[in-house]
Amino acid sequence: MKVKYYADTDTVYIELLDNPVFETQEISENILIDVDDKGNLVSMTIEHAKENAGLWEFSYQEIALREMA
């Protein structure tokens, strides 16, 4: 996964898969998703990210799997 933030346009680009984009779909006025030919989510673009996604702080946390009892 790659996350890029463009400060000059307040845009976030999140790349989930390195697949060719088949179609771009508009989810809302400021949110676009790209899907591959199988319908898998490839990437997402969020415009006006600070307002629309609360992008004042970004963090990543991996949660370990718990053993089933």
C-alpha cells in the first residue's frame, strides 16, 4: 500500500494494488475509486482531504492475530 499526500491540492492518493485501472467510479463529489477488470479496489483519491477525511494526522497500526481458544 502506498499513500501520497499532495499539500498543494490537499489531495490524498491511496494505492492498494499495483493492477491496471479498468474503471474510475465517483463515490462522492470529492472521492474517486479505481477498480481493476475484476472489480477489485486498486486505488482511492480523496480531494480536500483535511476536510473530507480528517487528514490532520495519519497513523498506521498493525494488530496481531490472536489465537483462537
